[in-house]
Amino acid sequence: MLTINKLNKSYGRFKALTDLDLHIERGDIFGFIGPNGAGKTTTMKIVCGLLSADSGEVYVDGIDALRENSKIKRKVGYVPDFFGVYDNLKVMEYMYFFASMYGYSQKDIKDTILGLLELVNLSDKQDSYVDGLSRGMKQRLCVARALIHDPDLLVLDEPASGLDPRARFEFKEILKNLGELDKTIIISSHILPELSEMCNTIGIMEKGHLIAAGNVEDIMRQSMGIAPLHIEVVKNEDVAVKVLKESPLVEKVSIRDNMIVTTFTGDDLEIANLVKRLTDLDVGICKIFREKGNLESVFLEITGNEGGAK
Ligand SMILES: Nc1ncnc2c1ncn2[C@@H]1O[C@H](COP(=O)(O)OP(=O)(O)OP(=O)(O)O)[C@@H](O)[C@H]1O
Ligand SMILES: [Mg+2]
């Protein structure tokens, strides 16, 4: 659905994107993570045909985003990270205004707009002034607006930032509905645990490069080595501690609440081998598990603690 090859973009002498490669399949909900200034907004604007690039290739469903500007704008919907000011404009007027930019007449588009307002849960706000809406409502209105021309790819720049937990929950429901409509979606965010719930694939970006990408489970699995391993032992605990301390896969061993807690960087097979080795030495293991890793720790690990909440 989206293929980016060796994309480069500089602002003056500053290089915002360096040989960026990215691939997103149709129907994916792709989470774009990275610290401030990583290049997420820059990439998204280029994909939407809103910003030129210096070199590289960007194809959305075979359409060249760098050259076929009017076609790309039909193909994608963009929700910017900043909602403009719209004095004295009511919700329906706002929607008609954007519809007119795509050449739709009010008569033809009315039902579509009503459907979209229903989708984003704003049906009862049709006659409200846009500037009087709450932040979460504005965010949803922006999504409705970006869907007017029925784009295949929807690009959302930090849609969940500044929303309270309830608004974020509602937003997630909307994303789910969009997924059912077979849209491909890109979302950028700093709210990492949230992204793991919303998205099926994620890409982690830093300083204009993609430093990790894949489905959420794979990225989480990669992070598993980071999460501590807990072992509860009922017999020969000292033997277990000694074995662990001697293992090249272990950096630290401590005892917490009668549990051995250790940094064990091995995979599942290596854990199985460890259990066998300990059992052979008559260590009585009654429980062993990994602490559940989360995206936040993956992100910090991969970006070397430079990232963080905005
Ligand atoms: N119009 C511009 N002129 C000059 N530099 C820019 C411009 N837009 C972005 N940059 C720079 O390019 C880099 C990437 O910016 P970008 O907005 O793409 O990052 P981002 O990942 O979206 O960050 P954030 O999380 O803060 O939104 C930053 O260092 C930024 O300062
Ligand atoms: Mg940004």
C-alpha cells in the first residue's frame, strides 16, 4: 500500500530524513513512534503530497506521491497535529467547505457528511460552532473531514495527544470502525502503550531513520530480552544463583520477595535449556516467567533513552 525507498529531506542544511525506507501493507494500522524532531511529521506530509522531498521514492498504491500531486491528494486523507482556527463556522459548514475543495456539491455530499459525523460520534454537534468544540471533538471532526473523499490511506499526526482517557478510548473505537472499513492507517504518537493497543504494526524512528519496524508482537518479542526473568525456587536456591551468575546471558541477579530476579537475554529455547540445567543440578523450580515488556521500554531501549513523553 505504501512503499518508501531511500527518502531524503533537508530543511536548509539540516537533514530531517536520511535514506528512509518504509513499507506498509493494505489494511495495516501502522504506529509511527519517535522522539520529538525524529521526522515523523516530515515523512507524513511527504506521503500526503504536502511537502516536497529531495530524493527517493514514495508510492501509495502505485501512485507517485512525489510527482502525481492531485492523484495523491485523492488517495490519502491527512489529519494534521494542529487544528486551525475557524471563526464563526459551524460543523456542517466546515464539512461542506472541505467537501467543496474536492469538488462535491452540498446536495451530493450531505448524506456522506452525516454518515461521517455519525462515525466520529458528532451527530448531535452538526449545528455547533467549530471553535466551541472540545479538543477531543475537534480531533474527531478532523478525522471526519479527512475522510470526505473516501481515501484509502488515512494519515493521522498525533491524534491522541492532549486527549483525556475517555476521549482516547472513543478515539480508539473510531479507529476500530475505520479498520472495518478497510482503510490503511498511519498514526504517529508519543503515547506508546496506547499505540500497541491501536496498531498491528509499528515503526520506531529516530533522527530521520527508521530504527525498528514490524508487527507489534515481533517488536515486543525483540524487547523480551530486556524484561527481567523471575524464577521462584523451593530447593537449592544458592545453586541457582551461582549458575545464573556464571551464565554469559546474565548481567545481574538479585533476590526480591523470595524470587530470583535476573537479566537474562536469552530467547525461549535458552530459557528451556536453563531450566533443564538447573533441574539437573537438583534446583527445585516452581515458577518461572518474564516480566511483561511494554512498548515504552522497547522504545527507550532502542532509542537509547532519548525519547519520552512530550
Ligand atoms: N519547516 C521547517 N524548517 C526547518 N526545520 C524543520 C521544519 N520542519 C521540521 N524541521 C526540523 O526537522 C526535524 C524533523 O521534524 P518533524 O516535525 O518531522 O519531527 P517529528 O518527529 O514530527 O517531531 P514531533 O514529535 O515533535 O512532532 C526537526 O529537527 C525539525 O526541527
Ligand atoms: Mg510531528
